[in-house]
Amino acid sequence: MDHTHGSANIITGKSKIMSKKLAIIGGGNLGASMAEGLVSSGFILPEHLTVTKRNISSLSELSEKGVLVTSDNEIAVKEADWIVLAVKPFQLKEVLSAIQPCLDPSKHILISVVTGIWIKDIQEVVGNRFAIFRAMPNTAIAIRESMTCVCSHQATEAQLAYVTDLFNQLGRSVFIEEKLMDAATVLGACGTAYAMRYIRANIQGGIEIGFNVATASLIAAQTVKGAAELLLQKNTHPEQEIDKVTTPKGCTIAGLNEMEHQGFSSSLIKGIITSYKKIVDDM
């Protein structure tokens, strides 16, 4: 039976399994960003982390920090307790098949950050005796500000705590049901592009009313960052914060109403639904 946690049950605080060794199979942009974040946050000692890649020359910065880098996935797996699968989707079956003889369900726990790969897809190769996590970070993981959605299968409370702690070093995390992973991709990953497009439009508007590009970019980006932090830290609804800056006959409400007349919220909602349908239809 799958074990999933709702957002109200997120486990916080440092995990006590800090001595566990972790291998990241696939040191591309995502894998390397994860390794960098986990080491710089102090979550794991560099000597307890292994990162693999065919061409390890691009991992020299990690190597200099004490992380073991290798092109041999089997060596990495044998040394590790936790295995993060961070390869491209088309590579996963081949990689899993190659390391499968080295995998031990009594020792190894698998975490997949491979886009579009379901837990059952992994089980088809390695069997169904492993604790498996599926996680979907977004590109902000590069600066440890990812929103990562996670689901699990056959995981213990201690393992859930470890994975929560791991991804909280790289931003924020929430456990969801696996059936919501496609929706999470739209809201949490595609959502980065939607937010960027809003910021870009904000910048263009700022230029039209008198700012240069650099100043408009700074104001737009920091304003969006501040707005997001208000919601995250105060746990309020957007409309509560909107009410604080809209005064009768004021410029804010005039602008908001014009945006709504032009279909602002409606177009965003339609865009989200269109992206979701695209994922579902392409499966």
C-alpha cells in the first residue's frame, strides 16, 4: 500500500540519519544542484556523497569540496544507502538494469527525480521490495528555493523524515498522492515559467511608465518575491493581502479591475488546465 502524507503532516527538523551515505546517479544540472545544496546546507558530509556522470570533468567543483565523483554507477550504489536517480527519462531503464544486481532492498532506498517516471515503472525493473520515493523539484533547486512535491511507496516514518529533511534543504517540500504528480508538474514546474512571464510583463509595463530595464527588473522581481513570502510566512489568502493595498477609488483596484476585464485570472487558469491536458493526452 502506498504511504503518502498530506501537507499538514510534513515532518520538520533535522533528521537523525545524518551518517547515511547517498549516491546521486546522474550529475547533470539537477543532480549537481542537489549535491551542491545538500553539501552547502550541511545536510550531508561531502565524503558521504557520491555523484556519477559519464564525463566527470564538469563535476570538478564538487570534487574539490570532497564529494566523490565517478563514472561508475555500480561503485556508487555499493557505497550508498540512499540512491537518487537523476538521469534523463530515456536513460532510466538502462541505468536501473545495470545497477539492479547491486541493489539490496534491505539496505537501499530509491529516490527518483526523473520526470514522467512512475513508481511502477521503476518496480518493473527492480521489483517491488524496495522503499521508493518519487520527487518533482523545479528549477529553483539551483538556488535552494525549489518547491518539491514527493510521494512514496513502502516507506517507514524514519525514511519519510529523511526525505522531507533532504528536500527542505533545497527549498520546501510537500507529500502528495502519486496520481497528482502530473498536476504538480503544471503548478510547481510549469508554474515557474508562468511566474516569469508575469514578471516580464511587469517589467515591460514598468519601462513604459518611466523606469529603465535594470530598475524595472529589480522592482518587479523583488515585489513578486515579497508577495510570495507574505503568503508563505503569514499563511494568508492572496485576497487578504490584496485588500491591504486596495483603497476606495485607488490606483490598485483600478488596475486590478482592468486586468480582470482583459481576462487576467481566466487566461491563467485556462493556461494551467491546457498544460495539464497536454501532459495527460501525451501519456
